Amino acid sequence: MRILVIGAGALGGYFGGRLLAAGRDVTFLVRPRRAAQLAAHGLEIVSLKGSLQIADPPMVTADKLAGHYDLILLSCKAFDLTDAIKSFAPAVGPETTILPVLNGLLHLDILASHFGAEHVLGGLSKISATLDDEGRVHHLSGFHSISFGEQDGTRSPRITALADTLGSCGFDAQASDKILAEMWSKWVFIAAAASLGGLMRAGVGDIIAAGAGSYGTALLQECAAIAARQNFPQSPKAMQAGEAMLTEVGSDFKPSMLRDIERGQRTEAHHIVSDLLRRGGDLPSPTLRIADAHLKVYETRHARESGA
């Protein structure tokens, strides 16, 4: 199976590197700057699960991309999706499967509009990883998984083939018959966490110390209400786990969107928060709406100051 990994950042570099080390046929589609970095230093993964140093990883830039691939692993930031689609479109053939592991669900509609829904699987990843200034991938947690499945829940031949390809590659690969429900469950939590960080501009520990823990609970409940409106009600277990993370005394948990804000970078607020609100229709969602406004103000200021 020919695999094209879009980008070699924290997620693409980590999972693509693991696949490559396991002998899979992997090529990274990268921008010129990252291509030069990989050519000079190789792909390095620093992880408690086993570090890797891969010299000369196979890679290609968009202007030299040729031929169709069997699998496209898409792990870019949501705001880079439009550019990513333009770059990998020539690699999509009649039998190509696209496995996106982006946050939210808006990307499924966008990919389907470009390539047809039949090419697009549901998927999600669970990993904490970052890329340092030298281009090294740092795996920061004990979990590293990809879940994938047909959007209609069927166990198709391509899901079986994909499970074989992604299995035994140094990370957890899980075929799912309920992938959309799993994506919704992840979305509810990360939207609540991102909104809390965007609203308070602080990590969970500081928010709880300030006596503002009720906001995290309110956001989680509002996000879950939207999921229920879309026929994906959240289980009591998932809600309890989410609330525990957002109300833990002394916690050092800081949502990734807050880290993006603190670094003065773009965020995925449109895909994670605004699109969730859109799907809620006329549900009140008062706390979520205020958080969405805060994030929109940040994005507006960032675009002005960066000249974007």
C-alpha cells in the first residue's frame, strides 16, 4: 500500500515515521522549508515509547508530486486544509482512500465536496506531540493512537486492509464501527477545553484556583447538548471523564488552542468552536457563544497584525 503522509509535523512526522520504521511504503508531502530540514537532519522522533532517527525519509514537494497513492494520511491543522487539498489533489485516484485525523467534522464535508464522500474515511488521533525549532518530533504522553472507520459504520474490505497496514507499527491502530460517534465524543471535549482556555487565557489549575471551575462544566454541558441535538448523545462515563479533566485541582492541563494563542499563532477556533455552534442551531449555549466571540476577536487581531 502506497501511503502519502501530508506534512511531517508533530502528528504526520510521528505516525509517518512509525509507519516508515515498520517497513511501510511511506512518502511525506512537505513544503520546501521542511524538505530542506529533513534533508539536512533526517526525521527524529523523541519518545518514551521508543525514539527514532530516520535519515533521508522519502519525501516530495507539491510541484513534483506524481502518481496516485492508495492511502493519504491527512493530519494538518484545520486552517491549512484548503492549501493541503490543493497540494495533494494530484495524488487522489479512483481507488485512493483519504484518512483525515483533523479535529471537528467540518473537514469531512470539505473533503467530500472535492473528492467525493466515497474516498473519505472518518478518523481521529489521540496523541500529545510537538515539533521543536530544530524539527524534532517530541512525543509527550503515553498514548499514541489512530482510530478509523467507514462513516456509515460498515466493516468494508478497505478497513480490513487498512487495519493490516497500520497494525504492528509501534502505535495503536483501531478500526471502528462507530467512528463518527467517537469523533463527536472527542469534539465535545476539545471544544469545551479550547473554549475554556480561549475565554480564561489560563490553564485548568489556575482556573480552578480562581474559583471559576463552573465555566468548564457549563461549556462541557453546552457542547454535549449540541452533540445530542445531532443524535450523538454523550455517555455519562465520557462526561464524567471530561468534567474531571476540566475541574482538577492543581492540574497542569493546558488546551492546545491556548498554547497556540500564547505563541501568537493561528488557531482552529472556526472548525472546533464556531462550527459546533452552527450545528447547535437555536440552542442557547450562552457560555460557548461568549468563548466563540473571544476567539473570533483574537483571530481578527491576529490576521490584522500578521497581515494575513
